[in-house]
Amino acid sequence: MSCPVHDWLTVPKRLIAYYYHALPRGTRLAMAGVTLLLVLVASMTIWWLQNSHQSAGQRAAAEADNAARLLEQRVLATNREIDLMLDDIARDAARMPMAPPLEWSEPTGFEAIMMLRHKPERLPHVTVLTILDPQGRVAYSAKANRGDNFSDLPFIRQLIANPSLRLVISPPYTLRTTGKLGTVFARPVLDDQGKLHAIVVAGVHLDAWQRHLTGIELGQYGSVILMDTQYRLIAREPLTDRASLGTQVQPSQMQPSGLRDQTYFVVSPLDNERRLSGVRKLAEYPFILGVGLSERDYLAEWRAALLVCVFGMISLLAFGGWLMYLLWQSGRHAKLLAEREARLAAQESRMRSMVEASPCALGLIDFTHDRIRYVNPDMGLLFGMAAEDMAGKELAELFVRPEEWRACRKALHEATTLRELEYAVRNGDSERWVILSATVLDGDGDSEGDDVLVSLIDVTSRHVRETRLSHEAGTDSLTGLANRRRFFERGSETFELARRHRRPFSLLMIDIDHFKQVNDIHGHAVGDEVLVRLARLLEVTLRQGDLAVRLGGEEFVAVLPETNLEHAIEAAERIREAVENAPLTLEDGTLIEFTVSVGAAQMQEDDKELQSLLIAADAALYRAKANGRNRVEADNL
């Protein structure tokens, strides 16, 4: 018969008891202390690993969720822009005949085609705009042939059968007008009796959605995905196989992470990568988006720490055995040695934790030769390259404007420390904005021969937000044109360049004739529509590079760089004729005809500032109004 396990352990237990009790009391206490220390360190290590694993997951969940929220806002903004554009076209389509439609050679028909052609210029992701009649045939389009029948498309049939739907978005399919994969936004236009009058559609290539997913840092194995509610792939970054666009890619495994709401552990069917993903289902539109961080990325540091801890535990256990042996050999002396080693190990652990917890990108620069000695991995990620590949490079090469680092280096010679300076640096083909702090090390009164510790904090998102707010501050809220503030900023810069390089530069001062009567007769809402109509006419009439500005009220300005007075007068006549030939039609059919008077002025040699040119153009405008309105007058004729 086999003996029970405790019988096999009897002999080792008796030997341990014998040698343990044979030791002096002090040695026995020391050995018990070492044993307890080993257990404590192991417990703390396991606790730390568990908490750091949880923290890494929580940070990744927060990052994925925040990135998903950002992407959600991008996609929502694009959808709403397309929706608003369709709403604008629908209002125009409601006034257009459909059975039969106007000939495209007629002025109103031509205006409709030009509208459908120029509308996408403001939304470059929209590739084609088309107005269909109630039977799904092309009535007006800049790209499709008139009479082409789209009623065989399921989403068009859906609108024809149920015109009460506000908006329908198609699944991905090959667009007939371009031959490329895309999605279509379609909206019904109802007549006064609530019947289907027309259908306006806008096509968006899947490549446009793909561009929405770029610029999100997710690590080497992360991914961003955009699908419809049937899990058909619309866009993915990185896109490893274009053939997968439009196919169904429902995740094979998807379970709540428990770390943050709307975050899941997902196994992708495209690459079988397990990711922690922030998932958003758009409430207003049939889209699902996900931002996933790969476990290989966000747990990389934790796994490296795990290996270090395992190796450390093995080493610590070996050291503990050796120490127990020394204690058994030398008693009290070995006990003191063990305590000293334990203190050193604790200090090393604290120092390692401090370095690993640092949130900054750090680098050491040879101040004499201005070469990089060492950077930490965060610095490599900031510049989009491996840390070891950055050694030996000049730091100035990594700045968008190298002269900024040279000026910074010169300041370090004098101050030895710089704090929180903002610069633009390179990350591959893109730019990132950072806060730089630098300190000269080993300061002995002579900076030459020293090293410089540089720390960088990525503030790109904040800089982009501030830039966007600055742009919005320079835009007129009603017309979308530049406002007075943007005019004096950009106009003054262009004026100074033209004056310095002796290039022609002209201004047009534009004023709506009898605009007060429009407001008094039809109301300020119609007056606003007149202002918007003039703004759109300016956009389509002026050249690319010219600047259309609403100066205030019914006064507009056109900034014409590289334009002499003769060509400025020609541009003014084009504007005047376009306005005269494009009356505004209200929803009730009322025709609002309006005209403009234009004053043109060219920069003269004695003009010192933009204000003088504006005064000259305003004087010419005054003459145009005094001489009968609906005309162009020029300064210095």
C-alpha cells in the first residue's frame, strides 16, 4: 500500500525542525523575519501587478472611450453638415418643376446645376449631388445623365414607398456616378399636399470616411472602425484589405470590459486581434464606430514589468535561500546584512516605480555638439520613431522651425533653465505641438561640455482646439464669410506683402441697393436671406485666393491680391451682373430682385495702410450710389 503524503513529509519536517531549533534564538528570529519579508514582498508584488494591470486597463479604456467620443463628434459633424446641405437643396428643389424638369440650358435650370456642382466644394467629402423626380429618375445633376433611373436601388424604393421618412442612408455599395464604393444620403421633398415632389441625394465615397479615422494615436496594433448598423465595413484604420470594404465584419467575440461604460473586449474578424474598444452607436444615424487599443500595446509595459517581477522574485527567492544559509552559518551578522539588502531593494523598487510613472517624454542632449544622447520610449513615440533610432540626431532637425531650437539653445547658455515653451515638432509627415522644458546638467558655471535634460509634453489637441476657436472668431455667423476682424488681419498682411514687393492689390466695396426697403417690406428674415444669397454669389464669382468679407450690415468687401484696377473693375462687373441676374425666390413664390453698387480701388504708392485703400473704395462706392446705383465706379480713373 502507498503511504499518505504527510508520511512522505515527515523526514524533511523533522530535519528542518532539528536545524531550526539548533540555531541561536537571534538567528531563528532573523530567519523568520526573512521568511516573512519574502512573503510580504511576494504579496506586494502580486498586489502591485494586479493593480497595475487594472490601472493599465482603465487607462486604455478611458483612452479608447475618449477617442471614440472624438470620432463620434467627427462623424456626427460630417453627417449633420451633409444633412443641412440636403435640407438647403431640398428647399430649392421644392420650387423646381419635376414633371418635366427644367432644361439645363434655361437660367433657373443652369443655376440648379451650378448649385449641385459647387455645393460639394464646401464639403469635399461629398462627391455628387443629384435631384430625382418622384419616380426616382434624374431631374437635375452635375454628374448623372438626365433621365437615369435609380428607382431600382432599395433605399430609393423605400423613400418612394414611404416619403414621410426624413432621411435615409444607404449601406455601402458601388456608386453608379463614380464607380467607387460609397454611401448615399437621401432625403424626400414633399409638396404642399404632403406628396413626394422630389428626392435629393448626396454620395460620399468610403475613402472620405477613411480620412475621418486618421490622426488618432492608438499604438502599433490599435484600430479604428466605422460600420453601419448591419456591421458592414465602411472605413477602417489601418485598412489592410480594401476588398473588405462593404463586407459584414461582425465581431466574433464581444463582451463588456467592466472598466468603463460602452467599452468592450473585442476580437476582430479581420486580424483576430483582441482589443479593448470604445464603441459608439450614433443615435441619429445608422452608424457604429469603434476605437480599439490592442492588448499587445497597452499591456506591453505591464508584461515587461511582469517579466522583471518574475525574474526579481526568482532572484529574491534565491537570494533569500542564500541568505538563510548565511544566517544559518553566521547568525546575527547575516541577519543585519539581510536587512540592509532589503532596504536597498525597497529603494530600488521605489526609484523604478518613479521612472516608470513619469508622464513626460524625456531626452538627454549633448550641449556641445547639439546631438541626442538618449531618449525614453515616450520621446520616440512623440516623434514617431524608435528611441534607439533618435540617438545621434540633431534636435533642431525634429523641429518644424529649426531656428526655434537654436534660439532656445542660445537662451540656455545664459539662463541654464527654460520652462514651458511651446513649439511645433515633426512626427513623420505631420506636426505635433509640445511644451518644452530644459535644464543644463552638471552646471559648473560653463555650459560648454554639459548635457541638457529636455522634457516634452504633447499639447497638440489643445493647440488644435485653440486654432479652431480662433478661426470661428474670424467668421461671420450669418453668411459664413470672413468678418471684419479677419478682414483687417488677413487684409493687412496681404496689403503689406503687396506694398513690400510692389505687386498690384485691389479692393472692392460692395453695398446692396435699397436694402432698408427689403427689410421694411419683407422683414429682417428675408433680408438675412438676401445677405446669404449675396455671400454665395461672391463665393462662386471670386477667384480662389480672393477673400470675400461681410464688413457689417449690407456692406461687403472683396480682397483681390495680384489684381490691378482694370481687372478689379472686371471682377466687380461680374459680381454686379451675377446679382442682377440671380433674384431670390421665397418659399411662397415671391421674387426678390436686388442689385448692388460696387466701388473699386487699387493700392497706390503713397498708401501706407489698408485703411487708406478701404476709404478710397468706399468713396468710389459712394459715387456709384450717387450716380444711380446698380453700377461700378472706380477710384483714380
